[in-house]
Amino acid sequence: MSEAAPLPAGDEPVLLAFSGGLDTSFLVPWLRETHGRPIITMTVDTGGIDAQAAKVLDERARALGAQDHILVSAKQDYFEQVIKYLIMGNVKRGQMYPLCVGAERVMQAQTIAEHARRLGTHIVAHGCTAAGNDQVRFEVALRTLAPELTILAPVRDQAFKRPAQLQYLEERQLPIPPHGAAYSINRGLWGVTIGGTETLTSEGSLPESAWVLSKDAHMNPAAAESHTIGFERGLPCSLDGTSLGAVEIIERLETIGAKFGVGRGIHLGDTIIGTKGRVAFEAPAAEVLINAHRELEKLVMTGRQQRIKEMLSGPYGDLVHEGQHLDPVCRDIEALFSASQARVSGTVSVSYRPGSAFIAGVSSPYSLMAASKGVYGEAAGEWSAADALGFSKMLGLPGMFWMRAGRNASGDSST
């Protein structure tokens, strides 16, 4: 293993972004032994951490040698700063991956920078590798928000491998995360990502035992269920007729969808550093909310509104994915998203079956379908049969002129 980079003299503690996974578990004793400084671990809860999980994280951090452990609840902030715009924009990367993990990294970095100042330290650390996206997200955000900080990334810079980290902890009889070195798991309010041997190539899938939220959902299918989601100005506001906060709705939809295996996928796409990467994910709430929201938009928004917004959804998703959420252009896109949602209010009916969440129907007081006196395929409304004939003739003119011009150029005199 390589020598660690020296730090300035002093006894300032190292503030370590702590997930409780193998990389950050390894770093607690390694940083302490290598630099001889106190280690303070910090977990920014952006979802997936209940009271028992919080207790386990605290106990594990201290058992690994942390002087103190800090847990900051940030689910509501995460929703307000990021997730609500992912819903408004129907944002999915590669037409399938709803950015269920990674989108929160900028906010986590922001929280870590704030606490470093409060603690009076200029040294922060994270457990990202050289091959992933999070190293870029964390460092871009930290260098933007707090350029005075010294950032340590030993797993990346010292090229530590997972088996070596596992051995390091075993030799010292220190706590090992439940999944050991087999899988890298990240969980947040918007879903879970899972990386393992199977995702290192493009061919295979995960074993059933590796799924976190929906393990055995397909092996032991649940009985069908139907639920209704209410939206107000583009954001979820109720579930089955009961008004709830958006965060609680997301958490409940995750529980409902997980038992049906909804939201599973393996995303293959371009990493920030330019390579192809593959990651498994489970996003039951994101899958249902994005699909339900999109169908409600179709009912209340004009076609042009939808198309213009879609043109910005992809670039916005790219910026968030790449850790560029602090770029002011994101505020501009978010302003358009918010303005576009003025009439996106109503209810969406969802029918759950094993592996499926079917959008059964949508309704809204702003329905453009109900605003017309016509019935598609059945009866004319604010127009007559003669109007329809004339419209068809006019709509066909550009194509007719194009074909005629081609015949004239070739000397064909037929009309």
C-alpha cells in the first residue's frame, strides 16, 4: 500500500463522510492510525435510515475508533432541493434510471462543509474510489462551497481494494458491514443502488439474495393492490385520499412497490469520467411517481409545453448526475419546471401486480380532454366535418409541394 499524503501540523480532527459501508468503515481506523488525528464520522441522512439503522451506524463508527459520530437528518431538504425537480422534470437517465442515488451528493457535501466550519477543522475525507462517479460529485461540490478545505480520498488515491480493506478490519477484529466485500450498497430517499461482481460486465444480473428492498418479491408474489396518488402543482400531496407530506408519501410508496418488485433495474450508461458503467437499482417510489406524474401532465399540459420541458429534462438530469447541481443554469431550468406545473394537479390511480405498477387512469379539474366537446375517434366537437376535411388538405400541402418539386426537377410533367 502506498504512503499517505502528509497533512499540515496540528491536531485538527478529520471529518469523515460515513455511510457505514466497507470503504468508510475501513477509513475510520486507517485515517486514525495513519494521521494520528481524532476521527469524527458524519452521516447525512437523505433517506433509508430509521432509528435502528441510526443506532447501528453510531455504534459501528465508535467501535471502529471514531471519537464522535454525527447524524444529520436531511430528507426534507433533499426533497426540496433535488427530488421535487426530478419529479417535475420526469427525469430518468438513459430512459430508465431515476437517479435514485448520487443526486444527493452535492447536498451531503454542503452539509459536511458546514459542519467542518462548526468543528473548526479544515480536513474532510470521503471513501470514494477512482473508478466511480461520487468522487467527482463530492469534490466538485466541496471545492465550490469550501475551497479552503483539505480533502482526503485514500481509497481512491491509495488504490485500496475491497478484499484488502476487509482483511485490514478482520486483522484488527473490527466491525465489518453486513455485505462485507461482496456488494457496494447505497440507499437514499429516492432508492437503492447495488454494485457487485455481476455489474462489472454487461451480461449478467444479480442473484435474488442481493436485492435489498425487493428480495424474493418475484418468488413470493404479493396479492394485487390499487392505490391513488394525489398531486398538487406537480408534487405528490396525498395517498389513497389522505393528505401527507411528500417525504412520507415517497417512503410509503417504497414499501408498497418493494413487495411487488416494482422499480428494479440494471442501468448501463456513461460515467462522469467517460467510461461505461453498470449499476443495479431499486426505486419503487421513483418509478411510480415519475410515471404517474408524466401521465397527469399529458392530461393537463399542451403538447408544446411537454416537448419543451422534455428538451430540458435530459440536460438537467446530466447536470445533477455529474455533481453540477450548484451551477446557476440548474436554477434556470428549475424555474421553468416550476412554472410548467401550475395546472398539474389531480389524482392518478395505480394498480400493482408482481413486477408492475400499471397507471390505470388520471383525473384533474384542468383536464384538456374534458375541456373539448369532441370525443376522440367518435364525434366532432368544436369543428365540423367540412372543417376536418379542409384541415387535412392544408396539413398535406407541404408534403404535396415537396413531391411536386421533385417531379418537376426530374422533368415529370404529371400533376
